[in-house]
Amino acid sequence: MLRNLRVVVPVLVVVGCLGWLASWVVETTAWRWMVNDAVSRSQVALGGARDGLLASWRRGDRDALGRQLAALTHESPIAWALLCTADLERVAQTRDYPTEFGCASVGARSRLAVPGAPRGRWSWRPWSGLEQLEGERVQVTAEPVKEDGRTFGVAVLVQRMGYAERRVARLEDFIAIFFGLIGLFGAIGALQGYRFFWRDWTDELRRMLGGKASRPEFHPLLQDVQELVSQLADESQDGGGPVCTPERLRQTLRRHLRGEKILVVANREPYIHDRAPNGEIVVRHPASGLVTALEPVMRACSGVWIAHGSGTADRETADRRGRLSAPPGESAYTLRRIWLSKEEEQGFYFGFANEGLWPLCHLAHARPIFRKADWEHYRKVNQRFADAVCEEAEGPDPIVLVQDYHFALAPRMIRERLPGATILSFWHIPWPHAEQIAICPWYAELLEGLLGSSILGFHIQLHCNNFLEAADRYLEARVDRERMGVVLGGRATLVRPYPISIEWPPRWLADSPPVNECRRSVFQELGLREGMLLGVGVDRLDYTKGIEERFLAVERLLEREARFRGRFVFAQLGAPSRSTIPRYQQMNDEIDQVASRINRRFGGPGYKPIQLLRQHHEPPTVFRYYRAADLCSVSSLHDGMNLVAKEFVAARDDCRGVLVLSPFTGAARELTEALLANPYDVDRSSAALAAALDMPVAEQEARMKAMRRFLGEFNVYRWAERMLVDAARNRLAGRLSERLREAARAS
């Protein structure tokens, strides 16, 4: 018995000490992570609201400040918020704000004011601390609110940390159980080992610890541990937390790609300069999902955006090389404009790209048209853009983002001149089935051109699968479906799904009026009475967007539900698009006829159920309509992603409104709380509109909160970060392979 205790007791003592140490380490580390996460959450929330707070502060509008503080605490762990002047005087606070953390109290606790400085000219520093409030831990974060070096005051955000205490307690319970089981089984194992094979076991242990023998079976375990440590380090360096911000994207670029500038190739430019009728030059934001997604990334990363200069005043606002700083009035990145003749624009853009590839890739029942002359223009324009990339590149291995179906040939053209370039091509529209792509007479050239990319991205896995099938069927290439790659001519291209998203929070939301003001102004513009219901659609006027089907659903709704007649209005914001193409002219005539017929049938004095607003609308106007609407209908017949759906959700910080979404969009795979309705099924679509208009407020809030949480985490910065990190890994692997080849040749 005594001999057994000599074996068991030391094991239990060692395990107990390890358990105590592990519990202390886990508790300390967990609290540090929780506190850091709370501070980061406060900084992100305050950063998103900063511009709005400053605007209201300058106006002296304390009511607006109070509403903005309430919005900060509306759907986040932040429980209370307070604004103080530089002299520690309260400006605004949320309801039930705890007096323990008032302006003077926080100033004294944090010592934000530098002693000896004149009153009103203190030098403020950020501060955070873990405090007690009525027996519960709270995290208090104080951040100075500054603009151009001037300190307006300080914002204090208080978060409840009860959830952290519960999580840490569960961790401690788990550790106690875990080490208790280890102690039990360790004691039993030690006792058995002592009895049966003590000498052999200790000899083997000494040999392992002494490094005299190698145990290959341990290598995978060590590799897994190393990868886990590396992953945790990456997350720590990225700033932690799920939300990807512009600063985190910049850090990713600096760490993985040495802070290199990015070259973007896109047909659409982010800012268009047009000459107004009065002779003044105005700046327009194009109605483009690509621009909506990519422009915030360029603001964060810097570089050169190479695009077709299509504005009537574009030449006047650029230098002799077509270059200018962007955004207007800032210098976040450079816009390089390429000038096309009328013949080139007609053949490249309107011809091959939009009469050929666009209907080929969309299942919207339009016959693709391919002409040899259009193909020649397409090839020549792709070469001109590839040449511009080589001119703008600052070294032999630049990072190039080639955007969309306008430039399928450019990746290979760039690769021929810059073999070391890291080329990421992103195809923003659906990629068709293998049989369908072969309709194009030059399908092989398109496939080979895209396979000049290092990485080829699509919105969803289905489009990746379709591309791999086409490459396997039509090219002499090796397709690896397990690793999702294609090897052509000895060079590998990875094929990956990267679901695109939007800026979060959208910058247009910062200056947007409150929802009730948006609703009042929109109702006044449309001539609607108080108490009426408003649906909204926002699209380019394109036959793939299902606008006619959307109007037919409204008509069926008014047929079946008399209670909505005279009460429900659908406003369609339609930006004119490609109006020189016959199919688009036909589509415009058709939706005019349908809208007129519905208005004659159900309209009356002062009431038009369909209001078609055919003109370009700037983003602030679009967001105003989003915020005023009871529902938003996205009825695309076929779409790659559709960012209108995501913009509507992002605009509704009041968590009201309902999204009615086509299942034929990429967004339907992510925004699962939307009401899905097949646009071809008019009865089901009208039923979805009725369900949206009848939906209780509580259900609207639950659905909208879930979608907003998703978009906050999977925003456009995370989309860009994933592609850039994959590009960095691809570049590193390529360099290692080249070194191995050089070493093999040298030997």
C-alpha cells in the first residue's frame, strides 16, 4: 500500500499544481482577451460614429448627439454612452447612464488631463479600465474625439462584462474536470506502469527527451501545434476580433505583401467627371456593384485604379497621362484613365462584352451575339489595359486585381510581360456551364487568358465548379478538383470562391438623416400620404434584374389583396444602362408598358402604384429611399451576388424593413433571413410581398439584426483580405519553387 502511494501521490500533486497553474493562466489570458475585445469593439463603434458625432457637435445639436449615442448602444454589448467636453462637462448621454462614471469621475480615474495644463487646453489620451458597478464588472473606455488636432471632448463607452465572467467560470469548471480526469487516469496509468513496465517506459522516455531517437509519429502533432500557434499569431497581429476594418486590411497588406500598392484593372471608373448643362463640372458615382465593393478597398490599400475614362469632362480633370488623385479632393489612390475611341467602345464594351459575354453568362433568355470585329476590339483594348498595368508597375512582381468579364484576356497578357506578377482576377458575374461557354467562338482564348491569373475568384462555389469543368473539357490542362486549381503550360492557377460584400459601416450612412426624416422626405417627393406603405427597388435598367417580373408581382398583390389598393406604392429607382443595345431598348419599352398598364388598372387621382424613377441617383439618395421603405425587392433572374440586397440591410440601422430576395442571386446564400421568392413565380412573389408588409415589428428586427451581424463580420474588407492573404501565400510558394528549381539546376 505504501509503495502504491509513493507512485500515486506525486502524480496527483504534479497534476494538481499543473491544474492550478493552467487555471490561473487561462483566467488571466481569457480576461485579457475579453478586455481587449471590449476595447476594440468600443473603438470600432466610435470610429464608425465619429463623423456623425462631429457634425452634430459642431452644430450644437444635443438631441442628434443623444440619438447617435442611443444608436451606438442599440444592438451591441455597449450598455451606456456619454459625451463630455474638454472641460469635463456633460454634453449628451444615453438613458440610465451610471453616475459613477460621469465626466469628472472618469477624468479623475483615468487622469486623461495632463496636470498643469491650462483649462480647455488639456492633452487628452485614450484610456480604458475594468470597474465594478453594482457587483458586476464593467469595461469603461474613454476616447478623445478629435478633428484636425482639435479636441472636441471625450466619449465614454461602458460595456457590461457579465458574459465574460460567465465564460471564464465555465472555462475554470472545464479545466478542473479535465485535470481531475487527467489526475485519475494518470494515477492509474502510473501505478500500472510501475508494476509492469516501469524500466522500459523510463528508458524510452529518457531516450526521447535526450534526443537520441526520432519518433516520426509525433511529427504531425508538432506540425499541427505549429500551425495553430501561427494562426493565433496572425489573428493577434490582424487586430483580433471578427470585424475587418480598413486599418486591419492595411496591416494585412504590410505584413503579408510588404505594404505594396495594388493595381486595379476595371472598365468602370469610381468617379466620373461630367459637364453639366450650365458648364459646371460635376462628379458622379456610377451605379455599379463593382465600384461599391472595390472603392473602399482602394481607399484602405492605396495604389492605381486603371479604368475607361467615359465622362464628358474626364480629359479636362486628368493630366496628360490620364492620371488624377482620387477620391476628388483627397489622395488615397491614383485613378489612371484609358481613352477609347467610339469604335473601340462600341466593339469592346457594347459589342463583345455586353451583347456577347453578358447574355452568355446570365440565364435571362437573351441570345448572345458574337461578331469578329467586336472580338478584335475586345482583344486590342485588353492589350491596352495590360500595357497600362506594366507602365504603372513599380517592380517585376506587382499585385494586380483584374476585374470582371471585360478583361478575360488581360491576365495572360500581363503575365507575358511580367512573369513574376501576382494576378488576382475576379469574375463578378456568373460563370456558365461548360456547354454554354462553348457557344462563344473564342471560348478557348477566354479560358487561357483567365488562366494567366495566379488566383481566379468567383462569388460562389458553383461558378468555380463550372469553370473547372470547362477547363477540363476544352483545354490541355491538369485540373485538380481537390485543391481547386488548374495547371496550364506548367503554371498553376487557384480557383476560389470569394463572396463579395460592402463597406461596413457604409460611409453614406454617417450623414444620412434619421429614418423618420428619410421617410417624410421620400413620401413628400412621391406624393404619398402618411400611413401608406412603400416598396423600393434599386437597379440598373437591365433585363437580368427582373424588373418586369417585380412589377407583375405588385400587380398580382393588388389583385389578390384589395386592402393594399390605394395604400401600397412601389418606387423603382432605375439607372439607365447600355441604352444603345436593342435588347435594352426593348426591355425599357416593356417595363414602361407594364408600369403604365398597372397604374391605369389600379391607380386613381393622387395614386400611382408603380412609380418608375428612370435616372441616375447618387448614393445618398439611394440610402434615403432604403431607409424610408417598408420593403426592398431584389428579383434578379440571374446574378453573381447583387449588392443592392446587402446595401438595403446595411442602411437599416433601425432594424426595420423586410428584404424580398430572388434565390437566383449569390446574396441569397448568405442573407438567409430574407424572404426568398422565385421571380418567375408571380403568385409566390406577390405572397412574399404581402408577408413582408404584414410582418410584425419584432420579426423584422430579429431578421434584420441577424443579417446585419453577418454583413458586419463578412464585409468588403474581409473579402479583400482573404484574396490578398491567398495571393501572398501563392507568391511565397512560387518563390520557394523557383529557388528549388535553381538549386536543382546548380547541382
